[in-house]
Amino acid sequence: MKVTADDIRAAHARISGLVRRTPVLRTTIDTVDGPVEVAFKLEFTQLGGSFKVRGSLNATVHAQEQGSLDDDAGILVASGGNAAIGAAHAARIAGVPCTVVVPETAPQVKIAALRELGARVHLVGDRYQVAADSAASMARESGALLLHAYDLPDIVAGAGTIALELSDDISGPLTIVTCVGGGGLIAGLTSGMRPGDRIVGAEPAGASCLNQALAAGRPVPTELDSIAADSLGATEVGGICWQTVAGRHDVSSVVVSDDDIVAARTALWHDHRLLVEHGTAAALAAVTTGQVTGAPDSTLCVVLCGANTGLGM
């Protein structure tokens, strides 16, 4: 289940030119300790408004290369959020159908967006696990390629291509700060980072499955109670993430409050006119609260990974 640097380089070769190479913005932000220089990786400018299309497209194209993708059945994913939107974009690029299974409680605006992208949307159950179980059954019956939002090697390798872009754009060691849901993004970044880099995962106190797993020494079930649970709402850290980050001295985790997330998100809009999801703002909150600082010889880089949100602050 582990993802290697070779896997990430192969993913980069597959999806390069098909997805956007997102820019880096060097700027200064206010923190509790005063102004701090940072580099923002503007991944929310990616197709579909988040990094998710990287993994979905890598998985889809890889399956096509191996001859294991039924072009009539296409791909299938259980998600009502960014993973579904990323999969729908990936399917459109690869020229195959996309089926999405979401709970009946999914926001209508996201359902409408998925249908606009051409996805076949099935409403099943009142919670994610019911939708996920149904998706697995549908994939077995139809022969569609079943994708996972964060715990699939090709998905993680696709996310890891961000690390390759950062290595090209920023010389010297990096301190990379990213939000964590199920852990696909931080696992990909960890697998793709250079020697001398370090990574900090930032999670809301009410949705902190990686932080709790590190404290317990193993993945544990997590209760969700956060403003950012819509995008960082995994109830247990993914297996690939755990195998990738557990025991590493160069990967750590911090927790931020919902109030800190809201404040960081508001400041990002006010000072830079950048609008991101609450979950994405957790990474910035880790810096604005002073929990994460860059070493003297390291560039502090915050991955702003998603912006599927409204203008209301």
C-alpha cells in the first residue's frame, strides 16, 4: 500500500499537461508572532477547485494503460465533495463515464455541479458509509473502476505530484504545511518530498484523525464536530497515510480550533483576496497561531488545496 517516489514520478508523467500546474505566491502574512514570509501553493486554482483531480486522473489513465478500465462502465466514486468533483473532471478528460454515489443529505449545489460535469449521480442513504457500501456493490456489478477519496495508491501518487512542482519552484529545504482529512494529500507530499524537507499536518480539533492516531500509536475512530468536517471529515486516518507517516521524524501534526480556522480564512480573503474552504484554512491557521514556523534555512510553504465554497465568510 505504500507509495514510492517512482510512483509519483510516473503519475506526473501521466497527468502532466492534462491538469494545471498551479502557481506559487510568495507573500507575507500576519501571525501572533508578527509578520511571517510564506509561499502559498495555490492548488485551489486546479481543475475542479481542488487537488483531487490529480489522483483521480492518475488512477483513471493508469487503468487505461493497463487495459483494466472498462470504457463503457468508466469510473465510480462515493463522495459528495471535492473527490467527486475531481473524479468527474478526470472522467471528462479521459473520455469515460463517471458515476457518483452521494448520501441523500448531500448539498443540492454540489449535486447540481456534478451533473453539470456530466456525472451520473445516485442518492443513497443518509450518511457517507451507506453511500460507500452502495458504490462498492455498484462497481462490482457494473465493472466500473472504483476510486477512493484518499486511500488508494494511484490517488495518493497523484496528490504527491504537488511535491514535485514545489521542488521545481522553490530551491532549498521546505517546511510544508497542509490540512489533513483522510490523509491522501499528506501521504503523497511525504512520499514526494526531498531530503531535508519536513511536513506538518494541520487538523481541526473536531476532525483530527491523524493527530489522534499519532497520539494513540494506531488509527482510531474519530468523532466529528468541526466547521471544516465537510471537507476534512474522515472518521479514521487512511491506511496508506498511516503506513507513510507513522514514526517519521520529519512529519508532525498540529491541531487548530474552529475559531482559528475562521480567522485565518477571513484574513486570507481580507489581505490577499484568496477564498478557500474552511478545511483548507486549517493549514494557514497552523501558521497564524504560531504553532508552525519555518526554520532559518527553510521556506515555509502552505498548501492551499481547495476552494469549493461560497463567498459568505
